Amino acid sequence: MNEEMKLIEVLLVEDDPQDVEITKEVMELSKVKLNVNVVGNGVEALGYLRKEDGYKDAVKPDLILLDLNMPKMNGREFLEEMKKDEHLKLIPVVVLTTSKADEDIVKTYKLGASCYVTKPVGLDQFQKVVQAVDSFWFTVVKYPPVK
């Protein structure tokens, strides 16, 4: 299978059902083949990545889209745990959140986020942001090999 036809695995860590739906709809329009799996918080995301808690058949993602403000384990706590794990730390993480706080931006970069994107309020603008993430991360960026 050539590089352009490779299925890109995405893990969306998001607790807002409306944001999940919009993100998935926009990604379905992608020029590349994407498989998007969704979990609702950091605890579920770690279970997914470690193939625990009902996720034994989970596929290691090429990219994680991460919300910061979630129940059980928020995005900052998840990012800190994930980046400590030798088997997971190379997976790129795009923080996609409503927070515009400088402290959140600085902290997530210190924790190893690959980039930080603020979700706009309006539907049209949110779709444009997701399309921009799609365009950059799925057509321009080269990923480390998945093991």
C-alpha cells in the first residue's frame, strides 16, 4: 500500500457530543483516509492507548486530538501521563480546546503537546479550524513509525 493510501488512525479525546459530531463530520470530508475513534476523557484515552479496560483491540493512533476540560481525568493530566510512557510519548497530540488561557497554552506545551488550537465559538469557524488541522496534520506532517 503506498503512502498516500495509508489509513491514518486518529484518537479524539472529547466529552462534548456536539464537538465530537462536528469534528467527525469535517474529518469525513478529508482528502486522506482517516479512522476516528472517540473516547470521552483521559482515563478512557489511557485505557485505549494501553489496550486496557475493554480496548484490547485498539489500534495505536497516528494523532491524538485532545480537549483539555473533561471529567475524570482532564487533558493536562492525560498528557502528563501519556508523555511519561515510552511506548506512547512519540504520538503527536493536538490540543483542541475552548481555553484561551496563557497558562493552559504554556503548560500543555511543557507537557509535550505538538500544537495548541483554540476552538472558535461559531459552527462555521469550528469547521474551518478542524479543516485546517486536517489539512496540516494529515497531508503535510510526517509521523514517526507506529510500533
